Amino acid sequence: MDKFKGVDYYNFDSLLSEEEILIRQTIREFVDDKVLPVIEDYYMKGEFPNQLIPVMAELGIFGATLPAKYGCAEMNNVAYGLVMQELERGDSGVRSFASVQSALVMYPIYTFGSEEQKDYWLPKLARGEKIGCFGLTEPDYGSNPAGMITKAEEKKDCYVLNGAKMWITNGTIADVAVVWAKLNGVVHGFLVEKGTKGYTAPEMKGKHSLRASITSELIFEDCEIPKENILPNTSGLKSPLMCLNQARYGIAWGAIGAAMACYDTALKYSLSRIQFGKPIASFQITQEKLVHMLTEITKMQFITLQLGRLKDKGEARYQQVSMAKRNNVHHALEIGRIAREILGANGILNEYPIMRHMANLESVKTYEGTHEMHTLIVGEDITGISAFE
């Protein structure tokens, strides 16, 4: 298999630091050597390749932007984005695992947790010794998280949780769940540990998408958790939405990786596939498709790089994250479909990554905020008028 050389039509790399390029190259090699040789088999089996977890931990992927005092790599946001790009070039499920562990578990513990919670959980999560998940979405409340019905009731020596969460990445294998529930009508975060009485996390089966990822339900039936397991600095829906914003940033970069994989595969295939006595890359319609794919990838790269630079300066706004997530996933899915057209019937075979990326991106387009919800977030920002109702 030819090693992936990257997609860079506008000398994008000249805008990256040596350290950022080195980090990207390290993760690129990990994906080439450890992910791509096994991912199709795990996807077809509907299993996550657990053997990747300690290797990802060793590479500093988990909680990559958090402080070194917790065993984290302390990368800048652009470097972290490049990590997400390369992981999703391997598979959305692999990027999702790292994204949940980092942006949806370690970030809220770091941002909203007590010093004791941070000191206990963050080093273990960074080393991959503990796995986490994030419980916000409910069976009846996805795009409207404010309607959640999971409740926490304060007792003398504990909190009692009742309710259910759905579409939870890593839930079945997670050692700790960051669960959002209403306490006296106000949303708070709680750490629910595996094995807690009244807490179960059955795996959801039958997926056509994100098959190399564990997706679960979380069920709480009079689930008693210690008082010290509340995240003390959470109050209101803003807290979980801040976490989602971190995850959406990573998704915006990840979608570039999936698009690059599809484009690179289609380009190489078009140069080697002979029809009517010449490679199909010599036909005008094929060239138009390749140019369109490359143009959209190039635009995705620059919008996301600028977002990362703004984020590193503390100037990025959540509406800008919404624009990048919305744009990049939409065009990555479009690129996957065009790549499948170029490969023809071969495009549906697992000899090539196209159909797997296409199916995964169908989920990525709707999770962490649907395409439509991000449209309305940006629409409200530029008009000053909310169109959510």
C-alpha cells in the first residue's frame, strides 16, 4: 500500500510550525501502520480495535491540549486538530474515541471538576487506563437538550439519578460517564462510575455507520452516586454545550481527513483504471470531479486552520466552530460520494475505504449538532434573529 503523502495544493504546510508538522507526521504514521491494516476487518465485525488504546495514549492523543501536570501533551489547538484529521483519515470511529475521551470527558473534568477529581481522573484517562463517555443526548431529546428528563435528586449522603441516555460513544466500556441531569430544574454534571448500582450501559447494535465504534445506551434506575461525584463548577446547559463545542472543533478537522482519504483513493484509482484504451483520469468529467474535490478540501483546510489559530488566541466563537463543522462534514460527505462514482462498482468494496467513510460521515453530519442546527446557529449570529422555533 502506498503511504499517504498528504493533500496540499496551496502550500498549506508553510503555515504550520515544525512541531505541528512533526505531530501530524507521527499520527499519520500511526494511522498507516496500526489503523489502516486492521480497520476494515473491525468495521465489518462491528467492533472497536481496543489494541489501539494504549498506543494512542502513548502518543499523547488523549487530552492533548491539557496541562502536562496531568500527564497530558499540552499541544496547541492546531496540532490537536491535525491529530484529529489523521485519526479520521483512518476511521471516524477511531477519531470519535479520541474525541470523546479528550473533549467530552477530560475537558469537562478539567474545566468543571474539583482539584481532587482532576488529580484522580485526568492522569488515568490520559494514560488510557480509564475510559470515559459523555451522557447528554436522550432517547427523546437530541437537538433539544434543554428538554432532558434525566433527573438527580439530592439525598442526605448521595445523589440519586433516574433517566436514560442514548447514542453514547464508548458507553459500554467506559469506566466513568460524565452525565448531565437536572438537579432542582438546573442542569449539572455528575461522574458515574462503572459498576455503580442502578447503572447499566448496554451496547446498541445494528448500525450501518460507525461500525468500528462502540455506541451505547446509559440507563439510571435509582442510581446512587457519592456527593463528591458532582462536577462542582457546572450550572445550566452552557456547561455541556461548552464541551460539545470542543468536540465540534475536532470534528471539523476530522472531516478533512476522511475527505483526503477519499480524494487520494479516487485520484490514484483514476490514474490506473483503463477504459476505452486510456486511464479514466484523462476524461473531462473525471477531471472536473477531482478538481472539485481538491478545491473543497483546500477551502476546508484554510477555514479550519484559521479557526485553530483563533482558538489558540482565545478569540474563536462557537458560531465559527459551527460554520467549520457544518461546512467540512457536508463537503467531506459530498467528496466521499464523488469518489465512489469515480471508482464505480469497485467503490462499494472494502478493498477501498470510500464506502466506509461515506457511511461514517452520515453519522458525523448529524451528531454533535445536526447540519440544520449549525445552520441556525450561524444564521442567528449574522441576522440577530433566532429561527430555532
